[in-house]
Amino acid sequence: MSQTGGSSSSHSVAFRVMRLCRPSFNVDPPIRIDPDDLFLGEDHFDDPSAPSAANLIAPDSDPSYRDRFLLHHFSDSMGLSGLLVLPQSFGAIYLGETFCSYISINNSSNIEVREVIIKAEIQTERQRILLLDTSKAPVETIRAGGRYDFIVEHDVKELGPHTLVCTALYNDGDGERKYLPQFFKFIVANPLSVRTKVRVIKETTFLEACIENHTKSNLFMDQVDFEPAQHYGATILIGDGNHSKKDSPTRETFKPPVLIRSGGGIYNYLYQLKSSLDDSAQTKVDGSNVLGKLQITWRTNLGEPGRLQTQQILGTPTTKKEIELQVVEVPSIINLQRPFTLKLNLTNLTERGVGPFEVSVSQNGSPGETAVMINGLQSMVLSQVEALGSTNFSLNLIATKPGIQRITGITVFDTREMKSYEPLPDLEIFVDLD
């Protein structure tokens, strides 16, 4: 904490500020000495005329210091003095905490001051937040040597430099109106960082969140909840194979907090996200790749609370598909060198008509390497498909090689807009010799 401005030498009053937070342990192991050192002195036994050590040393004393650091009681291993220390400065203040300060305005003169108007506010790079204002009800008097105390609180929501501004407007003993400003500066740091990774496997999205502790104390995570965006449902995946839904009625009421150790400790959370919409409705959510946000609450070693909310987490950019080509039916038996029919469905996912189309099978390799090809005309013409409509059609194919083969390269071409769509994913079939 640093104080600037408002020299109190010409003023009868001055502000004193102390941060209100949990006390800290006074970890200062005492120096252990032999009781005889206090009464006899360290060079007593060097005097040849001194009485013998056996007559002066207590039976349980240790002049050789051999047992000085042995543990004679289990509490000796703690190294704690049993004392708690109140904060001596503002200390480290982190984003998400509640800044609470005890402020005292002291009258150090030998005359009383009257009509004291006190204001306290937090000033950041973006805004000024008023914490206390006694303009409507001034403090009538502060006697000589007296004081007026109050407590202010502020939820820390910004990083960077902050200034606690305390001002007093008062009448001194001569009736002169005086103005005293005092400034107390501190820095707000980030207690943790959140790194996310998004993976999409078929219709399921997996979100991994890695939380790293940047503070000098351990953080006990009370809650790390993922609030999914609209049309999504979230499930947290636990390492032992169990999982629990966020809104499950069987969710544990009391659960042990997750410990993230100080100075760079990390912990990973994994969430499974699924859309609550069917495929046709999902396509109407234009380009929306917002998955949701994380709500994080924690406590420090002595229970100091903190809370943060991340920004919206974005998934893999989604592109709205205009059409969808699907396989409806594949013959159960396909014989070598004999034609077979593959039934397909073309669906228009837009709210306008599309087409007409040409459907063909592209031949990427040489004719000798192609295992399945069209039997007959090399392309099929489909008429226009109405908005959100679909049409069924069949391709007449023939297999030229036995065994497990792949049907590849079935492509749809829009003859009006002169563009091709993504080909149908490869389809495996088994070709029988007979």
C-alpha cells in the first residue's frame, strides 16, 4: 500500500487505513536455549575456579547441545508460535476477491473539528466507484484526540492499478473550512488463468479447462461449473469413469474442494457438451459457435473467498450446410461384375429452393484401380429441391473387384450456382465372387 497527496501537517485530521482480511500465521520458530545459559553465562564453565558442572547443571539440561534440536513434544514439529498477525499492509489483492478496508479519520489536534463530510471511493483506469458519502448526514464533531471509524467494501472486477481515495471536508477550530484528500494505491493481479481446448467427435463436443494458480497461497476450488449456452447440455466427466450432470438432482450437496497448489499448480476439468436440438433445428442457429462460460469460486488457506466468471468460450467455427447427402439403403449382397442399386437421399437445409443438381462418381485413380463405378450414364440429373425439402434417388453401380471395397467420390454439383458440395463420405461394402 502506498499513500500520496494531502499532507496532514496543515490539517487537524488524517486518515488511517487497514485492510480487513483473514489474519496470517506468525511462522517464526523460537530460538531454543538451555536454561543454564540465562543464569550462568556461556563462559561460566571456562573459569577453572567455577564450581563443577555437576553441581550446577540441572539433570535435564544439555550443555553439550546434543539434544538441542530433538523433538520432545509432538507440537515442536509444527514450528508455529500460535500467534495470528493482522494485515500490516494491503498485501496481494486479486481479481474476484472482495476488498474490505477499515478506515479511521483521526483528530490529532487539541481542538475539535465540526461538520465533517467524508467520502471514500475506488478509482480505476476505467471508472470511479463511490463507497461512502456522508454529505447528507455529516459527522457533527470529532473531539480532540478522537476518531471516526467506518468500513468499506468493493468487489474487485478489474485488473491493474487501483486507488482508494479518502477525502474530508471539515471546519477547524477557527471556523475555517478545510479539505483533506488522501490516496492509497494498490495493484490488482490475476489469481488464476484458464486455458481451454475444444474437440468435436461426431455429434459430441468435449471441452477441457486447465486452471492454473498464480497466487502465493493454495486455492481450494469450491465450484467450477460450466454454464452452457442455449440449446446445449453439459456433463462433467470425472477421472474414475463416473459422471454427473450439472442439473442432476443427485448431485452431491457436500463435496470436498479441489486443491490447486500455490505457485503454478494446475487442475484439469473435462466437460461433455451435447446439443438439445435435432439436426434440422440445429442448422437454423446461424454460425453460432458460443459454447458457454465457466463459473469459478474458491477459498484460500484461511477461508478468504473469491469468485470469477470467464468470458464466453467459443467452439470450433461452424458453417451452415446447405444440403445433406445420406445413404438410405445398401444391398445386403453385392456380387462381382453384377449391377446393384444404392439408394440415397438429398435434403435441402436452407429456407429457399436449391438445384437442379448433377450427381456423379468422380474417378480419382486410373480405371484399373477403381473398384466401384457407375453402370450406365456417368451422371444423374436431379430437379430443384424445395426449401427444407428432400428427394430420394438411386445410383446404379457395379463392382469390379472382390472383397472389401470402398465407394468413393459421390459428388453433387449445383448446375444453377455452378458449385460443388462436399462429397459423400466413403462407404465400405463387401463384394462376393458369386
